[in-house]
Amino acid sequence: MIFSSTLFLFIFLPLTLLIYYAIPKKYVMAKNIELLIASLIFYAWGEPKNVLLMLLSIVLNYVFGLLLEKYDDHERIRKIVLTGSVVVNLGMLFYFKYLGFFTGGRINIILPIGISFFTFQIMSYTIDVYLRNVKTQRNPFKLALYISLFPQLIAGPIVRYIDIEKELTSRTYDVDKVFRGVVRFSVGLAKKVVISNTVGLLADNIFKLDPTLMSSATGWLGAIAYTLQIYFDFSGYSDMAIGLGHMMGFNFIENFNYPYISKSVQEFWRRWHISLSSWFRDYLYIPLGGNRKGKVRTYINLLIVFACTGFWHGAAWNFLVWGLFHGFFLVIERMGLKKVLAGDFKALEDKPHAAKACRIAMSAIGHVYTMLVAIIGWVLFRAENMTKAWQYVCSMFRFSNWGWDKAIAQLGSEGLQSGYTLIIILLGVICSFPIVPYVREKLKSYSWGETAVSAIGSAATLTLTLFSIFCLTGSDYNPFIYFRF
């Protein structure tokens, strides 16, 4: 079941919320059980067999947590238990997601939806219990709800147990919080249905073409379309998950913060898929030594982390290369490029006007550089294999064959002919920048601003919801990109 389906929007969600709100607030356990049942139904709807895998993971990690508590004074046993939990969790992930890759495709196993997400959530629980950051959860229903909670179960954000531990026992919601949740959900739905689905069709049409026969304009158009598609697809899902959480009293962490305004690759990863990058930082980068063991070790640690980040996304060489591609630029920035991009020149310390002009110029250059890295990276991410990825990138920089007219001819009536797709691309570019928050804060500075913002927000929410539902008509199946991870 997916958020952007009529089944979810008109049957599952209303029924779930109706029963949830009908249960008095003081009966938190009853609310938890209702959400747990709803979450298991949500996950089992498309893959009834795989819900057994998730239940097995819940049971095993519940036992691991109890063992860590039981042997609290025996550090050696606790390490063995932690090692066992990591091996079991990563072992299941390896079997379903990577065994086919390492056997050369001789073994074909159906990948359970969202297994990478809920595996990392489970591991954060056992690791934090081992580190004594949280106490063992003795109530199996609370742990089961944490792992299976349907708003963020399939495609994140990766919610750590420590972040919602208290909310599993006591949480509050009111009309204002529910309304904010509805607004956030509506924005996410519009991101997915209006922008991502539209530019996604364009990207699919272009990536199906033979890259060796593709004009440069066509290549750039497809790459930009996919750059917008993956952002609005994934951030749209995160918005919907966060919005659903608000409706039920949960506060999930932000997962995106306008990554396409970044002026360095380092900044990009502080703004893109925040829950994943922070997970790897805390549970892999820092344990490896982080930046505490010298420059060379720091560079190696970064490459290891981003190799794992790429491989986390999929069992294919292009994902691994995509991760190392970003890791390479992070190392280069650590070696001094970041200071250059920031306009940090000591020679201009006594020339404030020149220093300011230099920082503005380098800021623009930094943004262009970051977007080039991101766009080329997304080609590696999207292409069927490394051969197609290389051919596609080469076509983008074959400027002698620019061919805008050829691009339009190649796309035909499903591409740019109607003009609607170009409008959506422009809208996507605009919405990639924090223009709406800026305008909202400016309006609030006036005496009538709060009222205006509230009225405009309500009208916009209703409009977005109705238009999104209209766009869903006739195209009910539109799965999110990150479902396959």
C-alpha cells in the first residue's frame, strides 16, 4: 500500500485515524495496539509473506534487548550479544538484498519492501541499548510498534528508538498539531503526485533512449528531470510520514532541508536524507575513528562510509560508484577545496570589500559545482548499469551535438509538446529553494501576517489536496523510488 493511492487516502487512513481518535487519550496502550495492527495490515497488504520476516526481526531484537539488560554487568557477554544482533540483522539484509549480487545473479530473491529502512531502525535500538543510551524496552508491543509504525516504515525517515522512546508511552496531540500534520501531508502528496510523477515520466522516457544517439540537450534535460524527481519523490514521502506522525502525536526528525541550495558536497549531505547520513555518522564513521586519527585515516573513513552509503541503496555497481563518487568530493573538500569555496583567503583579510566580493563569487561557484556533482551523481544512480551511465554522461558533455530541437523531437507528445511538463520543471526548480518559508516569515512580521498566513495556508492545503487527487485519477499505481531500498 502506498500513501499516494486512493485505497490509502480514502479507506485505510480515514478508518485508522477514526478508530485512533475514538480511543481516549489516556489509553495509550490501546492506541499503540490499534496502530500496531494497522501498521501490520499496511505492510502485509502487498507482501503478506514478508510481514513474517519483520515479525521475526521484532522477536529476535526484543530478545537481544532483554539479554543486554540481563547481562548488564558482564561486558564481554554484552559484546557477544551485540555482535550477534548485528550479524543477525545484517545477515537478513544481506540474504534478501545482496546475495543475488554476490552470486552473480544465480540466486534470485524477492526483496522485501523497505527492508533497509526497518533493519537500520532495529539496529539503532540494540546498539543504543548496548551503549546504555536507552533502557531495554520490556513491552514487546511498544518495540513492535516502533519498528513497524506505518508512516515511516517503508521509506523513512529512519527513526531511532531514542527519538520516540517517550512517545511510545506518552504523547499528545491537539487540533493545531493535527492540522499541521494535515498540511504537511498535503504538501508531501503534492510533491509526489504533481511534481515527481510528472518529471519522472519525462526522465523515464529519456533514460530509455540509446545514450550514444542522444543529443546533449536531451541528456541534460533527462538528468535535471531525474534530479527533481528523486528529490520531490523522497522528500514528499518524508513530508507525508512526518505529517502522519503529527496527526498521531509523534515527532519524527526532518529528513530534508533544501539540499539543492548547498554550496558544497559536505553541505549537501547535511541537507539530503539527514536520517541516513546521521545514522552512518553515529554508528559507522565515529566508531571507525571519525576525524580523530589523522587526515589520511579521516579520508579512508569517509570513503568507507560513502561506499556503504552507496551500497545501502542497492546491490549494483552503479550504486557503489555513486557513493564513492560523493566520497571522493568530500575528501577533496577536506583537503582544502571547502575553504576555497567558502572564499576563505587570508590575503584579503585587510580588504573587506574584496573579501566580500570574493565570498559572493565563490558562493555562486560552489553552488554550481555542487549541483554538477549532484546531477552527474544522479545519472550514476539512475542508469541501468555503469556502461549506460558512462555513455549518458558523455552525451551530456557532447556540446557539439547540443540539439534542443532534436530533444523535443525525441520526446514527442509524451515529453514537452504540451508545455505542462516545462511548467512543472520550473515549479520544481522554484520549490527546491526556501522561497515559501521566506515569504511566510516576512508576512508574519506584519500585524495581520499571522491571520494571512493561516488563511493562505488553509486555502493552499485544500487546493493542493484537490489537485493532487485530480492528478491521481487514472494513475493509481505510482510507487515511491525509495520503496526498493
